[in-house]
Amino acid sequence: MKANSPGTRVALLGMLTSLALIFSSVEVLIPFNIGIPGIKLGIANLVVLVALYLWSERSALLVNLARILLAGLLFGTGMTLAYSLCGGMLSLAAMAAAKRWGGLGLVGVSVLGGVFHNVGQLAVAVLLLGNLRISYYLPVLLVAGMITGVVIGLVSQRILALLERIGPLSGRK
């Protein structure tokens, strides 16, 4: 089977979605308590970023949406699904636009994704809770998004370099 055939692409997207779902569930188990509620590493976003750079915006959208919906149904609540969906989609839109623009490298795109993910989740919190004071939390979330974005971007860069070296997964779009 060719690396860029439709069947291979569907299988690889399914594996990426499964990996992102596993990362989402494992992240809950990682003791990442820095005293600030709601801040996570976002390791599932590694997979979305890799899909965005390895294939296309559409592939990244499919992986991200499937992961968010499945994680929400399996591990979450309506509230967590709303937060994840808004944060994840806004993040992906920002990353896709930045990648298309070309002014940022992969790490910069990842930082933008981390920031917009937190902005999206904060917007949902303000809307659902009806309290604008929550927005005072924005500076903390922006810094957290930048830091986690750098980490996720650097790891994604390494993953993409390794995938390029092994060859069969480098069949783009």
C-alpha cells in the first residue's frame, strides 16, 4: 500500500486520533499541579500539530475534532466538552492561519495555538458562568499558553524530524 493512498491516510489519521485520545486520558494522570487551576501541558496537541504539518489543515481538524468529541464522551462532561471544543477549534484555526501566513516557525505556531486555546476556554467560562471577572485570569493563561506552546512546539519539531527520516509517513496531503 502506498504511503499517500487514501486507505493509508485514513488508517494513519485513525492512529493519530487514537494517540491523541490516549494522550488526553494520560494527561489527567500526570501530576502537573502548579497551583493554578485549569493549566495543562496539552500533550494531545502534539498530535494535532504533527497532523497539521505532516498533512493538512483538514487532517488536523479531523484528528482534533474526533479527539475532543471522544474524550468528552468518554472522560468528560458537557462543560468540559464545551471548554475543549472552543479552545481546541480556536487554537487550530489560529495555528492553521499562522502556518499559512508563514511568518512563524513551528514553535511560534504552537505558541499561538497554546495562547488561543486558553483564550477560547476563558471565553467559554465567561459566557457559561456569566462573570466577566474571570477575564482577570487572562494574563496568567497567556503566559501558561506561551510556555506550554514552546514545549509542545519543540517536541513536535523533533517528532516531525524523526518521521521525515523514516520516510513512509512523509507522503504529504
